[in-house]
Amino acid sequence: MKRISFILTLLFTTLTSMNAATKISRIEPANWFAGMKNHSLQLMVYGKDIRDCEVTLNDYDGACIDSVARLDSPDYLLVYLNLGGAKPGKLMLNFADQKGSKQKIAYPILPREKSGEERIGFSNKDVLYMLMPDRFAQGKKEPLRKEMNKYVVDRTKPSLRHGGDLEGIRQHLDYFNQLGVTALWFTPVLENNSPDNNGFSTYHGYATTDYYRVDPRFGSNDEYRQLIKEAHSKGLKVVMDMIFNHCGFEHPWVKNMPSKDWFNTPEWLNEKQSSGRDIYTGMATGEDAGKSKYLQTSYKLTPVLDPYASKIDKHETVDGWFVPSMPDLNQRNPHVITYLIQNSEWWIETVGIDGIRMDTYPYADRKAMALWLKTLEEEYPNFNVVGETWVTEPAYTAAWQRNSKLCKDNSHLRTVMDFSFFDKLNKGKNEETDAWWEGLNRIYNSFVYDYLYTNPRDVMAFIENHDTDRFLGNGDDMLSLKQALALLLTVNRTPQLYYGTEILMNGTKEVTDGNVRKDFPGGFFGDKRNAFTKDGRTAKENEMFDWLSALLHWRQTAKEVTDGTQTQFIPYNGIYVIARQYNGKTSLTILNGTSKPATFCASRYAEVIGSTPSFHDVITGKPLDLSKDFTLSPRQSLVVEN
């Protein structure tokens, strides 16, 4: 029997054999690991009237109970263990209720497969490929799962589930190697057991209802672990999307709050039983209209760092709910943040993820999130976490990076997301690059602020993602897309691609987010063509795929890009040039940011061309003599090296 299934079966068997008086139903996490640097372990025990049980631990060398926390709800008990010297084995926990009933639980302590130092995260040497499991590929055709809340699988509806799964991803791992990416970022795979209601669906995964279970519509914990293991065998890393800011409305904590301060602004949860309440809109009807205590976040992230911010502005940002169906967790509660910290460690140890992408990062409590990252940094010094910090000013983003001199409180967040790059690129893509501000000047003027970052290499750049319009909008302008990708993959950043860019997938959010999250052609049963193969792609799609694949494979060994210095030149004659250099090796990204032919003035770039002007196009291999001027066609992109 597989490792995870065995652990869960062992625990389930133990629980179901207990005396019915206290009715313990679950313990989270279901197991832990010997040899962790942080010796403390929080066990969240679920069960009817479990709160007042006395807990003892049979003699176990190196382990003891530090404390027991009794919460407001009678159905939870937190047991804090100290495992400082514990070896792998089974701890025996004893629970005794006030009626004299006694129960025993064997709790597994497992050996670690790797030390914390051996967990190597993604870096700027990687190219991350972001995909949505529900929309990428379907590996198994299964009937509706009756244990899940009402949901609909309908590929004709962009906002409902389409049936993608982990097995579909596993079956296409070779495709990622063919393309040339080195890391995969899946949108959340954990259980999202919210019912489909009035067009609302959690196919996207951002409303967690079980932090320790892969959504069974995607697969099992074992399948997730096996997928990651197989990805590793093919040289691919896997980044897990997590959400600490909020959970889903169907999480057990919502119906039975462990404590009164488990959520931010929890007053509305006490109203949710009111007739006429629509949890998906937050609106009250009938007699309750206008009386709701629901507080939605303002979505304005600036108050978190604003030195002049008012208390009400901070409160609305951090304590408001992201949407009515996603209750806002209170990370200031030490039990909540401890639970979340352990959960991330459990997934690292259990399935071997290579990084974490944290959703809605600044919406959560700043100090608590710094504690989480400091704990991970101590346990896994070579791991990596990227936080979503959606503000388009570099100074804001830079202040969130760990060890930033811009902020007195260290975030310990190694990698931040470059929304400035995304914003400037998408504004400038349809402009003519002039002598000052427009077109590619926007990118130049964004990079000039890189001195604000602790390490620009640990800034994740992207041109589109699941929350934005596709870069192509509803069109297919390959010239602009090539310029964007040439920049993305050669500048001093950690690059992230969005699935389908390589085959010109397009769409806008104007009607629904689902239109920028379309199914990958060929990933689903019944598809008329298979874009995973050359024969299944159109001529234009193959042109884009082949161009991008060549650039990605070149980047894997281009140390001037991953380890070198960067020099940029103010756009001149509409041409923007960025040079990357390392140990005598030079590559140049040369972009014509105008819709007319433009002349490359070789003498202007002599400092990076050097005394050996013989370069070649990294895509075609065609030689290029940079000792003399030449003409670029409208919107032409060149990446050359010596």
C-alpha cells in the first residue's frame, strides 16, 4: 500500500475503533516527521465535545506534551507536542473524557526523505509554466463524485468545471520538456468542495475546504506525489499554489468556528443562516437587506505599507473578505498561523514540492506571514516562495522582498511578482516607441528602479496569467508576442509563462474570467485536434511554438542570462537593446518598438559588442556582423550572442 494511503488508513482505523463517547473524527496533520528543526507540533483534534478531554502521552523517547489549548468550540482540541529528540515510530496519545471513557490513538512519526537543506527551490535559472489543472488536460473519464457538493462538468460553459485532472498533466510531462520549460506551477489542487451555484464554480481552486487533501476531482494525494516524482525524473520542478488569506465557505471551520477570532470580521458568519442570504454575493434580501455585517476587502493594497495609512483603510484591506464565499482567516491568531505553517511543511515533506506560490499575499497579516517564511527559511534554506503582490509600482514590490532596506520589518519573502513589468509591457505593446515615455520606454523606465530590489533575479516577471487578459487579447499579433517573450526570457528576472501562450491562445476577461482560462486543445476526450503535437497545430501555432521552444532551450545553458550582468540602453531610433554578459560571453536582445523599419546604429552599442562583433541569431543560427549598422523590420525581435 502506498505511503500516504497507509498513514490515513492507519489513523482512520484507530479512530473508528474508539469508544463512541468523545467521537474523535480527525487529527490534522495525520502524521509528522522526525528530525525537524522546529521541534513543536500542533495537532488539531476534531471530535464531538473533545475540548475538555485530558490528554497524555505514553513514554516515547524524545517526545512530550508541551501544552493543550482549549478553544471556544467544544469540538476542537489543540495538542502541542515537543518532538525534539523523537525518532520515527508511533506515538500513543491517550484521551480521557469527563465521563471516564478512555481512548488511544497511535500517531505516526515518519523518517524524512531529505534534509531541509536538500530541498532546492526554483530560481531565475528556471522558467515556470503556469497551468490550471481543470483546463489543461483530462487523463481519466470519471462519473460525478457523489461525496462532493453539487457541481457541474460542462465544457461549453467557461465558468464551470471542465474535467481536467492530475493524470492529464502527468501524461503530458514530455510536452514540457519538448517546449523547454523547467518548472510547473499549478493553480491550487487542494479540495474546493463548494457547490456550483448561479454560475459560480471553484474550478480555479482558490477556495480551500480541506488543507490536507487533494481535490478528488483532480486525483488523490498519492497521485499528486507520484506526478511530482515523475516530473522530477524528467528534470521538472513543481510549485504549489497556496492560499493562507482565506478558505472556502464549505470548510468545516465555517460551520463550527474553532474560536471566535479564527476569522476576521466573523460577525457575518453568524448571519449566514438567515433566510435570503446569498453567500456568493454577500447581499441580504427581505428584512435583512442593508443590515449585513459583511466586510469585503477594498482590494487596495497600498495601506499595508503606507506610512500615513489610516486604521480604517488597513482594516478594510487586511480584514475584509476577498469575496463573500471565501472567509478571511485571522493569521494574528497564533493557532491559525501555526496550523498554516505546518500545513506548508507537511506538503513539502510529503509530496516533495519545489516551491510555493502564495496567493493574495499582502491581504494576510504581515507579521504572521513573515513568521511563516522565517520558519520555512530556517527549515529549508534553499527553498523558494513567491508572493503575489499586485501593485504596479516597483517601490511597493521591492519593499516586500526579504532583507529589503525599504522596510524595517523583514518579510523573509525571497521572490516577488513583477506587476510593473506586466503593466508597462501591456500598455506599451500597441504604442510607437518614441524618444521619451511610450512603447518600450515604459519597460526601460521600469527597470531603472531595480536598485530598489534586494535581488532583481528573485523577481518573477510575466506577461499574462490566469487573472489577466491574455497578452494577445482576442487577436494573434505574433510580432508583439515575440517581443514580449524575448524580453521576458532574457532580462534579469525569474520568468513565468502561462499555458497556451506557445500556441497563441487568446481571450479577455470582459465577459468572464473563464475566457482567459480556455481548455488546451487536445487535452480532453473528444477534442477535434491535439495541439500537443506538431501535426495537431496550425502552421502559425507551430511557428510560435518552434520559436519559443528554441529560445527556451537556448536559455537553459545561457549563463550570461542566468548569472550575468545586465546593461540596458535608452531606446534610440525606436530600438531598445538589453545586453547580458558573463565571463566574456555576451547576448543582446534587440527590439524594434515601432511599426516602421528602424536602423540599428552599431557604434552606439560598442561598449557591449566589444572587439569581436561576430554574433549569431540564437533562434536561426544566422550570423550577424554588429560592426556595422543594419535595418530591423517593423516590430522585429532579435536575440543574438557572440
